[in-house]
Amino acid sequence: MLKNLANTLRNNQNILEKKAINPIVQYIEKNSFKHERVFSSIGEDAASLSYNGDKYILITTDRIKTSFIENFKHGAGYSSILVSVDDIYACGGTPLAASIIISVKDPESCEEILKGICNGSHKFKVPIIRGHTNIHGKCYELSSTMIGEIHKEDYISAGNAQVGDNIILVLDFDGKIGKASKLYFDTTTFKSSKEVLQKRKAMNTVAKKNLVNSSKDVSNGGIFGTILQMVKYSNVGADVDITKIKIPPVLLKENYDLETFVQMYLTTSFILTAPAHKTKELIQIFQEYGLNANLIGKIIKDPNLLKINNGTESIEVIRF
């Protein structure tokens, strides 16, 4: 099991794509203009800018894959809001508004994408306030920029995992396989706005209680792609006990195994790291919000390294 999973992770295209952007991130971080009001930037789910004394403005940008737009236009529009919303919640913040860029080949496609965007806007209570539209494009493009806010003392960085931290996986088990892909776990489209926002407010609660050192939402890199980015930004490593990763019952009924599950885009899901003495309270809070949360590993000293174990045997998977 360990060797098969390790090989799957080493060859996962989404993880390899995230690794490939490291030189770009490093170049921008080294060569772009710096300003004292920027508290955090490259490497965060949501960058933060100081304003109004005790608060940060949060900013995140995401692009939807062209193939997704071509095949699932409404879903792509909806996802453009979802992905950015969860970037803001991942650092403990609250989304405020979004800006959208759309390029389409025909007006009909534009209308379908816009319906999805507005569906997401209502679901997550985020107004669309700006954007740019090209209805005579040669290809489909869709990206979103989300702004949010958070009190300075509550901000959770994606790059602050500490050696010795526990790694906690948080997930809404109440979901279903998405229409677009068997590797998409949908936990929002069939629920009310009130319910999906209530679950995300768990991140606001743990942020205010300062229980977490680092956090990222689980996106198309899956559980391990998310962990790898976190340890890269934090200059640490991770050792994950694969026997601690729980698969939602609805997926077990569909014969999903661990190797498939860890590749999934898990909506309403976060990877967090926290000190051992805060872990019990952290897990309890998520459970109170109707989310499954459990300890799956440890942050280790070896930078950028991912290891996996089964409780007895441990192997190195990849250095990110």
C-alpha cells in the first residue's frame, strides 16, 4: 500500500504542476516591488495588506482550467467563486466581494458561465463588483479575484507550520461525487447558503481562538498536494500516517479506495497544523460545526519532504 500510494503521488499531474510553479513564485518574491503595508503575499492562500489599524485586507486570485469551462460552463462559473471563497476562509477571514475576468467564444457560453457565477455569488453571499469580459475570444478563460478581511491577530498563514505540529484534516463528509469528475467531491451545490456558510465559519472560530499555526484549503492537488505546498512555504517537512485518513462513507459505498480519495478535490475541506496541546479543542470545534476532523500526521524538521507511514513502516515520497 505505501509503495503504490507513493508512486501515485509522485506521478500525480496536479502535484507536478504545483511543483513546476515554484521557480515562478521564487522569482516574483525576489524581484517584485516591496511595500511596508504588505504583511504576507506570495505563498499564501490569501495575501494580506494592513489597513484600518487592527485589520488586514485579504486578496486571492484563481483561474479555472480551460477544459473545465469547455465541458461544464455553469459549473466553471460556480467554481470560480467557490475556490476563491475557500482561500479566504482558509486563513480565517471573511469574504467581502469578487472581481471576474471572462473570455468566451460566443454569447451563449457567456450566459451559462454568468449563471454559474451568480449562483455562486448568492450561495456564498459574495457580491460581484468588478471584472472584464471578452465575448469574441479565441478560447475560454475564467478567473476570479476575491477580497476579504480579518483582524490582524486572527490571521492564519499557509507558511507557518512549526516542527512538532500535528497535521489535521478537516472535511465535510456530507457530499457526493461531482458531475464534472469522479475526483471532485461536491459538498455545496445541493445545500442551502446558510448551511455551507455555517460550516465555513468554523475557520473563523478557530482563527479567533488562535488554535492554528498554518492552514490551506484542499483543492485540485488533493490532500497531499495541499500538504506539500504548506511544507514548502513553511520550510519544514511532513510525515503522514495513511491509516488515519478517513474516507467519507458515501465514497466507500462507491468503492473509492485511499489511492483514489487522496487525489480528489475536496470542497469544504482544510489541512491545518496546530500544537499538540491545542489539537483536542481544535478538533472538537470542527465537530460542533458538523465537520469531520482528525489528526493524520506530524510536521517534521526535514524541509520540503513528504513521508508517509502505516504506523510501523515509513517511506520518503517526494521532496517538493
